[in-house]
Amino acid sequence: LGKPMARQERARPGAAQHEDRPGFQYDHEAFLGKEEARSFDQLSPEESRERLGKIVDRIDDDKDGYITTEELKTWIKRVQKRYIYENVAKVWKDYDLNKDDKIAWEEYKQATYGYYL
């Protein structure tokens, strides 16, 4: 009940179609970010609606009660950028083996292919 319907059921007739992965997880991650999408999986439908309402209010930059395509694009870009920065921060320590805040080619090879070398 609290999860979106399959993509085919949500599409408007005549609307532009795009290639999409099956299910809604990809949409959740693009819209919310990977971590937040995981937390939504644990919520009841009521809690999910309440939290999504708060997020929609944050997306509506001009506070007119509607979300424009540009507002949605800006939000998704912001979420994706945040995910990229968080991901880099998480894996940096695995690559910077000597902890000098630089990743040398040897460190990269060791962290990436170390068990092969």
C-alpha cells in the first residue's frame, strides 16, 4: 500500500517513456539518496507519506505548493551530488593506505587489485 505501483501503471498515456530498471528502488534512490531510500523501506505507509510530505516541502523552492520540473531536477542533482561526496569520503580511507591525504597510483592498484597482485 505504501509503495508505488509498477512503472507501467504510473505512466500517463502519451507521456515520454525512458528506459528504467524494474521496480521502484532505483526511483527511490534517485529521489531520496541511497541511505534515505533504505530507511523508507522500514516505514509504515503512514510514516512514509508523512516523511515524503516533508521532503516535497523541501523540494518546492518557491513555496507555491507545486513542484516544477526544474525544482525536481535540482533536487535530484543535489541528492546525487551528496551521494557522490559521501561515497568518496567512505572509500577514501580504503585507498589512501599511508594516510597522507593523497592516493598514489600504487595505493590505488593495491586497494583495487591487491588480492590479484
